[in-house]
Amino acid sequence: MPAIDSCQPQVIRALEKDGWNVQQSPFHFADERRSIFVDVLMIKGINGARQQLLLTEIKCFSQMNSMTHDLYSAIGQYLIYRAMLQKTQNRIPLYLAMPHFAYEKIFDDAVMRVVHETAINLLVVNLDTEEIVQWKPNLT
């Protein structure tokens, strides 16, 4: 079982404030070669009947001296998770969630170009207020 990122409780509370509820944490899926754990599967009811699902991989970028390494790891992890979801025909949207301070510090023009070109969905959270600052779905 993977370790829980230190900001995971705040990110989950921010999603809950936005109407989401934890369905499974972590969310496990596998193919014949690999077993994956995404941090949380959330569910949101719409109009009392229809439900929406959301997979969220949470990265805290809490160590200033390893933010770049953590960024490389997070992007690679996200892309592998998404590829496995697609391979298993799982259509649940996948988001990479992070603190607002990390987004402001390390998501410069070059990183945002990679995010856009690889169609990574981002979720930016204010950890102090436990609120979502931005949903950045990549609609390419």
C-alpha cells in the first residue's frame, strides 16, 4: 500500500466542500503486469440520480529541495496511471491535485506546455482554507 501524502486530508476536505464524497481511498486497479493505487476515488451526485466519478492523485511538493524531482515523478506517475485506465477502458477522469503554493512556484511556462501537450488535468487547492482554487481540465 502506498504512503499517504501529507496534504491528502486537506485536499479531500476541499473536494468534500465542493460536494464530492470519498468512495474509495486508495483506488486500486491492475492489469496483467502492474498494480496501481490512485490516492482517492470521489463521487458526486447530480440532480439526485446521476452520479459523477473523479480519480485524484495528490502530490504535496512539501520539500522545497526536491520539488523539481517530485514534479517529474508526479507527471510520470499521472501519465502511467492514465494509460492504464485507458487500457482497461476505465473512463473516470483523472486529476493531479496539488497545493496552490506548489502550483505557483513550479508550474511555469515550460511545465504548463507539458501539461497542455500531454493533456494533464490539474486541481489546485488552498491548503489553509481547504478550498479548491482552480479546476484545470485539459480539454485537448
